[in-house]
Amino acid sequence: MVVFKVLLVISTIAIAGSEPFFGNDVSIPQSAWLNRDALCVANSLVSARNALSSYVRSPPVNSVSLKEGATCLALYISNVTKLEGDIYLELGRAVNDRTTNPAIICSKLNKLVADLKPLLANSTTYITCIKENFDTSYDNYTHVYYKEWNEQFVSDALELELTLKNICLAIDSLQGKLIPQQFVAELSKNGTLQKLEAVASRRCPQATDLSIVASLQYTAINLANNFRSTFNSRLQTNRLSARTTVNSYIANSNTSLNSITAAVERFAKHVATMDDAFFFRWPQVPSEPVMSKRILLNQSIEAMTRRITTQKRFVEDYYLQMSTLFGDINPPQTYLEHEAELVTRTLMSWSKSDTCVLNFRNRLIDLPAQVHTQLSRCVNNQVTLERNGANQVVSIVGNVLQPHVTIVYANGEICFSYPFSAMSRCLDAFVHKIDFTPQFQVVDFGMFNLFIKTEPELLLCNERLMNFVQNLGLGANCFSKV
């Protein structure tokens, strides 16, 4: 009988000493529910963190929005899931803890809650980053989801903090005065334990949803990154091709331009040479009207040369403009890059699969090459126009204008056969009728119309290319009715 009593006492002490922190699961069912929901939160948050953890170490780099968006999202989920997950993991463990002093568990939980506070204060910074890198003018669902999830996370975390504070205050006040069953009954009586379980039960589906979304988000970001990698490669190839094409055009155009200016220089030199040779044989000092006429001719030659030089500088400035426009800025290709960013952000959205966007991405990948094909056609047409035009101008100058000057002065040779007394009158009359203004105008007209008037065709080509890509763009085809 004595032995039985001793065993009974030992058994009672063992049972009392092995009660879990929040009491007997049979008498207080909230303990079992809390354990289930707390571990649900902790495990789901771990899954969410694992889904995006690779982006913390190695984010996608094929666009700024991909890199910054994936990084800030991964850091946000990593921080949230680690800090909040640790709290719920400790709660789930504490429910079945039959050895640790409740005050020690409170100390651990208070430390974990304190670690979470800075994130609660700064969590909106991550949400703003997500908004900046995921939103488009047509879709902001991704940002809205994380914004609403974060608001609930902050609200629940603050409620959890307050509830744990009340529990730990109760532990401080009751510890040593009540046995575990009485202690749990006291917590259950004032609703504190129910509040804690309510927070955990609310967080469980939210954490589960986040783990599902994180997995979908990872797939969506990878899809967007693969698209952008291919597109960037195509775009860069065609940007370089465009620069090569335009540089080739400038070289060919400059050759045509130089052929005209060289022909004009030869023509001006020929006129001056013929005039000098003609006046070298003048029998006496020319009259004032003749000298004025000669001075006027020389001024006309100089003026023509200056105009051609001015036009050449204008064309050379135009070359710089074309090199910048098509080689560096390249508005059609830049527009396609904007379209690619829109497609990228749309693909980054995990919420829905947009069939139009999915189909358009393949078309967009081919568009840079199509744009360059159209540009090459414009440039080739311009080169052909300028080359043929320059050949004609050079031919007219060399085969028509220059021989005409030779004939004009040759026709004045008869004056030198006149008697000396009549020679000056013949020469005066001859010089008075010399007028090469029409010939100079032909040179000006040819130069002006061939380059100054026709080269803007490339600018018009650029406008047509812009219309081309805009009409084939994502906004026009998939979101025009949004």
C-alpha cells in the first residue's frame, strides 16, 4: 500500500510536470488548433521564401524592371517569411513544449516580435518598389495583391504582438500561483488564448495563398526574363545593323556629294581660266563697263562656290543628324523596346495568362528585323536616287555647262580678227552679252534638289516606320479597348 502511494505521487508529479505550455490539448482544444495553424503558417512561408530565394542571390538582368522588381519582391518575401515564420514556428513548438519554463518562451517570442517591428515600419517601401516595376497602365493586379497582403500582414502582426504581450503579462502575474490547467483556464476565460488562435487561423490561408502565388510568380518572372533575353538580343543585333546601314548610306551619299562639288569646282575653275585667257589677249586697257562686267562674273563664280560649300555643310550636318537618329536614338527600335517592357511587365503578372500578349511576344521578337528591312529599303532607294542624280549633275556640268562656256568664249575669238580700231568695240559688245547666270542656277538647282530637297525622305521614312510599329504594337492590338 505504501509502494502504491509512492508510485501514485511520482505519477502525479510526472503528469503535472509534462503539461504543454498552453495546457492539456484535450481540455483546451485551442491548443491543438493553434499548433496546427501556427505550423501551417510557418511551413507555408518557408515554401514562399524558397520559391523566390534564387532571385536574392541571382536576379534576372534582362531589364531594369525585371532585376529590381524580382529583387525587391524576393527580399520582401524573404524578410516577411523569415521573421513572421519564426514567430509562428516558435508558437507551434511552444504548444507542445512540456519542459521549457513559460517565461523563457515569452522571452523568445518577445525577441522575435522585436525583430519583426522594423519590417512592419518599412514594408511599404517594398510594395512601392513592386508597384514601380510590375505595374503597367493596363494592369496593376500584382502590386495590388501584395499591397493588400501586406496590409493584412501588418494588421495581424500588430494584433499578434498585442496578444502575446497580454499572455506574457499573465504569465508574469500568475506563474507559480497556478498549476498548468488553472493557468490555461485563466487565459481561455479572458479570451486571450482564443485571440491568439484566431490570428493564427486567419494567417494560415493567407500564408498558403502566398506560397502558391510565389511559385506562380517565379514561373511568370522566368517566362518574362526568357522573352526579354531573346528580344534584347534581336534588338541589339538590329540596332547595330541600323547603325551600319546608316553609316554606309552616309559614305555613299558623301561620295555622291563630293562628286558634285568636285565637278562644280572644275566648272568654276574652267570659267575663270577661260575668262583670264580671254582678257589676257585684250589689246588695251578694258573700259570701265567691261571691268565691272568681269568683276561681276568673278563675284558670281565666288558666290556659286560659297553656296555650294554652304549646301555641303548643311548636308554634312544632316549626316550627323541621320547618324544620331538612326544609329543611336532610332525611334522605331526605341518604341519596340518600350513595347517589350510592356510585354515583360505583363508576362511578370502571375494573376492571369493573357493569350493576346503571349501571341504578341513572338511577333514582337520578329519586329526589330522587320523594321531594319524597311529602313534598308528606304536607305537603298535614297542611295540610288542620290547616286543617279549626282551622276546626272556631274554629267550636265562636265558635258553641257563647261563646253558651253568654252563655246561662248570661242565665239568671241572673231573680235581679235577685227582691225585694231574696231577690236575694242567688238570685245566690249561681246563681253556685255556674256551671262553665265543660268548655268550657275542649273548647278545650284541640281545640288539643292538632289540633296537638300530629297534627303528629308529619310525622315519621312522614319515617320512611316514609327507608324508601322505603332500599328503593330501591343497597345494597339491587345489593349486598345481597355
